[in-house]
Amino acid sequence: MSKIQWSEYACDGFYDELLARPGEPHPAASMLCDYLSELGGRELAELKNAAEVAIQVMGITFTVYSEGSMIDRAWPFDIVPRIIPLDEWQKTEAGLKQRVQALNLFIDDLYHDQRIIKDKILPAEVLAQSVNFRKQCVGINPPNNIWAHICGSDIVRDKDGTLYVLEDNLRVPSGVSYMLENRNVTKRILPELFQTGRIQPVDDYTGQLYDMLVSMSPRPGDDPQVVVMTPGIYNSAYFEHSYLAQQMGVELVEGTDLVVDDDDVVHMLTVDGLKRVDVIYRRVDDLFLDPEVFNPESALGVPGLMRAWRNGKVALVNAPGAGVADDKVVYAFVPEIIRYYLSEEPLLANVPSYLCMRDDDRKYVLDNLDKLVVKPANESGGYGMLVGPHATKKERAAFAELIKANPRNYMAQPTLNLSTTPTLIEDRLEPRHVDLRPFILSGKNSTEVTTGGLTRVALNKGSLVVNSSQGGGSKDTWIVDLK
Amino acid sequence: MLSRVAENIYWLARYLERAEDTARLINVTSNLLLDFPRTTRLDWDSLVVISGAEEIFDEHYDTRSADNVLNFLCVDQHYPGSIISSLDAARENLRTTRDILPREIWEELNTLYLDMHRQAENGITSRKRDAIMKRVIRSCQTINGVIEGSLSHTQVHTFLMLGRNLERGDMTTRIIDVRSANLLPRNTDDLTPFEGLQWMSVLKSLTGYQMYRQQVRLRVKGPDVLRFLLQDEYFPRSVASCLGQLSYELEDLPGHDEAQALVDKTLSLLINANLVSLAYEPDSLHDFVDELQISFNELHQAIAEQYFSGAYRSQSQSSAA
């Protein structure tokens, strides 16, 4: 079996995360590329096999629910790490902190004075039509005025190497457990490369998460009781809920484990009786949290939970209503939001966005549907989207009617040429498109960003879909110090 | 420990024990049948009767033939007490709690579960019966071994033991009930040649024959066997020994007064039993077994009220009063 020839790696036409051009690795990636070029197809297959065994032994799974039954699938993992140089990452990190700080001020403002609307930065109609604005949250002061404690922002890189924030997930972002486990697997299969001491560690996350959660406690003097709240085993992210609870050494609860008493204090039901709960890291969507306030049919929630939160008896992380800033139309205003609240220029770029509610923008979008990606404001996971260049004429015509009927609900962006990175396909390394999801923690005293994040890769040739349920995989992400 | 988790753990242990003991119950009946002449009224029908499952059985089967009853008790998912239903339920309870239990338990149970579903597709015949029952019993014993060898004695262990011993005691009474369920002619003369055989197979189904022989050196007789299965302190499947274990485990838990009182009440019921009349009067044995099963059910209720979701309801009631 022949050895890997980087000169034959066809990365032309896109920015590649490891190679500047065929045969020429970026400086931060040279140690990895040199190491891999010593290997042939058989050794690569052995590494891949070792990774699969490790994943099985460690029990890393994600859940697919289909046709009424539940399947735990092994986590799809690619052994070739994606590399970002430390100096570039530090700039990205600063940009993410700035972004999340501004978003927290923005959410707090929307639920109080709404200065940003009075000052005509954000049109009132954007808020009026937001499906994630919760009127039940108006006037509430969550601990430290933080609403989005955990944010997962999706970052992509365009052809010229510029990093763009594609979206901010402020509701119940997932994936961080896979970031941590990807590192554990990679350490097992490529131990030699970690001995250089240049790869920055990632394993502090659960400690930081726990500290942040504790800092939200309404009873800081006492020993705060923190819990992770899950919708249950049928949720696709149940592995992560259970993983995080275990790593932090806290209870993993379901709605039925919690009760709110007449004094609005939240307790969990234990064999030793009731135990007070101070901080709930909830992985249940807003609308299912409390049947007294939201969906009365919800069996996942806890009656009275919003009452307890409103009266400051418990901290909910993320705060209900934080999703108001997790909206594709609000997204377009983030640069303005940063300038408005922080009086700073944004450090990280937003993808240029056209808002169909604006007459000029809408005209441009309708005239250029074949070049644009059009997204509905409040869907996540890639649903209800039009990818113009890949759509038929008929599909574009139908979508044009949707836009005209409800312009506020749509925004459009140019199609980006997402960067690629070498990925093991059979016994060869081929370029595949990737994105990156770092996680940002906002606590009482500090804002922390994960070292890198979760790199997701579209395993099918030419595909841009990175979701694990649709042929996506993931990789370890290395932040490498060149000094 | 969360009440919900405790409840899952407790039911996991109960369902595992139920699967194992149902396999034992099937084996005792099969062995009895092989040894008895055609003139006796003993047949597979009685297993359906003592399982209290006549209605659901008749809904799905025309005749109470050996193969039908075997399939019903082993692999019929319509019957919640079948081995396969018990394994399904055990597995569902383990799903949410697998993170706190040794990993091998999941692997063993999952393999057994998949095997039984494969058997279900092929149907169970009398010829395969013994091997399949042994397979079930062995896997359950393996899981008990893993628990014994690698699970710390925390509350997780406590609730496993509570579930296991409550179910085991209850199932031992059901296996004894095989003796009383109109299996044999009432005429003592007809019965004599088979009496020893019958009691021996009851013992064997509980792997109690060896232990019994070590303690009782006379030939196998009804009152001695009943004393051994009901009152013996040392044999782990005897009802008294299960109650002793329950009492021991409850001692570590807060708020155990009601449950402990029920254990004591059941123990005194056992101690005061008239074993001779129970051994020779099938009807009074059946009534006595009923009484024990009611006690076990009360004990379960007390545990559920105190430690599972019932805890909050009773506390909020008492604080409102």
C-alpha cells in the first residue's frame, strides 16, 4: 500500500484547513502532515479501527429515533484532526466573547426597557414577529443579568480564509461532550503528537461549566445544589446530558423528579426526601419547561418552575426567553447590536445578510435566488431552507411566493465556499467541508470560550451537510501553539 | 439518590429475578410432568392458572397445550409476566440507569434480550425448553455475580437488593403453589408414591435439593421441604431468608419503620405456620401462599410510598395537615 502523498491531495478551489496548496501544509499543521505522510493505507486503517474500538468501549453514542424505536449509533468520528494556529484562535476567542457579551445585554434590554428599539437600531416589527420572544419573561432579572450562559456559535471559513459566524445557538446548544470525547479518542490513537506539548488541552470545560453554574446560585453562601435536566432517554442528545452530569458529579434529573413548593422553592425527590435545587442546567426547550405557563400538555416540565425562577428561588440555565437572539433575522443585526451596547467594532465577521422585510433587500433576493441561501427566521437544523444554486426553477418560484407572503420570516445570504480539511475516506485522505462550533460560557465574573470547539465534517463528497443524522461526522480540533 | 432512579433500579432487579424465577417455575413443572402417570390431573394448564393469566391466555391461544403454554410464558409479549416481557422491562429500566451500574450488566442483559427475541421468532418447543431456561437462569446469575463483585454498597446496591429479595420471596411462594394448585389427586393413597418425587422437583427447581439434603438427612417429606423453603434462615431462596435480607437492607435507609414492621409481620406469619397441615392440605397451602403474596404486595407499597414518587405526596399531605 502506498504512502500518503500530500502533493496528490486535491484541495484546489477551497481554503483547506491543513494545506496551503497541494504538498504544502500550513505551518501549524506541518507536524501532523509529516507524521501522516509516514503512514500507508494499512496504518491509517489500523488507526481508524483503533478509534472505532475506543468509541465503542467508551460508549460514545448518539440516538436516532425512527419508526417508533430507538437506536444508539456509534459516534461517527474522523481520525484526522483539524488544526487552528493559537494566534488566530485568540482573535476568534476575543470576537466570540464580545459577541456573547453584547447578545446578553441585548436580551436583557428586550425584556426590560427595549432601548434598542426606542433608539431605532432594531425595528419594532422584528421583535413583534419573533417566535422566541417570551412575554412571560418581561421584567425578570435573572442572576447577574445573564440570559445566555451557554452559547454554541457556528463558525465557517470562506474561500479567502475569512472566518464568519454563521449562527448563534442560545437555546440548548449541544455537541460539547463530543468535543471532549473526540480529544480522548485522539489522545489514544495519536499519542506521539501530544508529546510535543504544542496542542492546547480542552478538558477544563466541565470544571468551568460547573463553576459557572454554581456562580448563578440564589444561595451562594450555602453549598449550591446543581442539576442537569433532560427530556429523557429518547432525546437525541441524552448521551451528552448524562455525560455532563457525570463529569460534573451532579444529578441528572427529569421533569418528574422536581417539584415546586408553595414558597416557590424547587426540590428534587430523593429516597432521603426532598432536597432543594438551586441551579438547573436545563436541556429542555422553553415551551416544555412549565405547563403552568407554557405548553399545558408538557409532561417534560415542572409545574411552577417559572414562578420559582421569576422569584429568584432557582437559576435556570440558559434563561427562558434567551432564544429571542437566536433568530436568523436578529442575526443580521448583531454587528449593530455590538456597536450599540459595547461601542466597539465587531471583531468577528457576520455573513452578509439580506433581510426580506427591507424592500431593497427583498428585491435583490428575489432577483438573485439562484445565487443565495434563503433561511426562515426561526428554524434550526437546516429545515425549511432554500439552497438557491442547488434548487430547481420550480422550487425557486415556489419559495419566492413564500417570501412575498411573509417577508419578515426570511433572510438570505450568499453561498459560502466552506473550507475543507483532509478526511479519511476508505484508505485515502480527501478534502471534505467542515464547520466549527465553539462554546462560550458566561458566568458571574468571567466569560470563557472552549479551546477550539467541535469540528463537524460533511463526509459525503461535495456535501455541506454536517449533521450527524445526515451523513456528518466530527473531528478533534487542535489549537496549536507555534512558539 | 433520586427517587426515580431508585425506582428504576428496584424494578430492574425485580424483573431480572422474575425472568429467572419464571424459568425455574417452568422447569419444575416440566420435570413433574415427566415423572407422573397419565391418570393424574397434572397438566400445563395449571401453570397458566397459578400465574393468574387465564383470561389473557385464552385470548391468544385455542388450547392449553405444552407448546402453547411454553410460548406464552417464555416469549409472548402480550403477557406482561412472560420471560421476554420481564427482560424487556428490565432493559428499559436499565437504559436510564446504565451509567451508574457496571457496564457488563448492560452487555449481559442486552445479549440475553437479543437471544430471547431470536428464540421468539423461531418458537419454543419442548425439546429446546431445558437449554433455553438454563440460558436465562445462567445470564441472570451472571448479572448477580457482576453486582456482587463490582458494585459498591451504596444506595444503588440497596435498592437492587430490595427489588431482588422481594421478587425472589414472592416467586418462591409461587413455585410452592405449584404443589397446591390441584396438581395431584386428593386421595392420599394415590398420592403416596409420587409425594417424594414432587417435593424433590420443587427443591431442584430452586437449586435447593443439595442444600436441603445437607440440612435434612431424612428422605424428602412435605413438611420438611416446606419448613426449608419457608422458614430456613440460611438458604438464600427461602422466604424467611429473603425477608431477612429485606430487613437488613431497609435498616440503612431513612424512614423505614413502616416497611420494617411489615417484614416483621410477615416473618411471624411464617414462623407460626402449621407446616404439617399445609403439606397435606393443598387448599390451605394455597390460602397461605395467597396471604404471603398479599404481605409482599403491602411491603412493595410501603417501599414505593416512602422512597419512590409516593414520598412527596405523603409528605405534602402531612405538611398540609
